[in-house]
Amino acid sequence: MAAKKKKIKASGRFGSGYGTNVRSKLNKIELLQRKKQVCPHCSKLGVKRESSGIWNCKKCGKRFASGAYYLKH
């Protein structure tokens, strides 16, 4: 009987049919888009992604458009 492999991070929701390369790329992108980033207006750590390309700073209240997955400075 084969040993069951551990599903890793966010890509664990996908099965083996997608391949390890695709799932590892997905992990890198999703880790970037979900963590707080530095605001280009107030230079503080507090920008979160609301939707694709829409970002909101919790500190200064600015809402702006930038990259789809992570901020482009």
C-alpha cells in the first residue's frame, strides 16, 4: 500500500492531477497576495487585497488599484 502524501498549504485543495509545479507556483502567488504589504501613500504596513487589483490600506484609508496578486511599486 502506498503512503499517503501530506497536502501542503493552500494548494492542498487540489489533487495530484494538477502536478507539483503548478501547485508550487500557486502557493507562491497566494502567499504574496494574502499577506499585508506596504502602502505606497503612507509607507506603513497595512495594505490588504480586497479583490483582483483592488487594494485597501487599513492605516490611511486609501483604496487604490494596482497589480492583481501583489502590489507593484
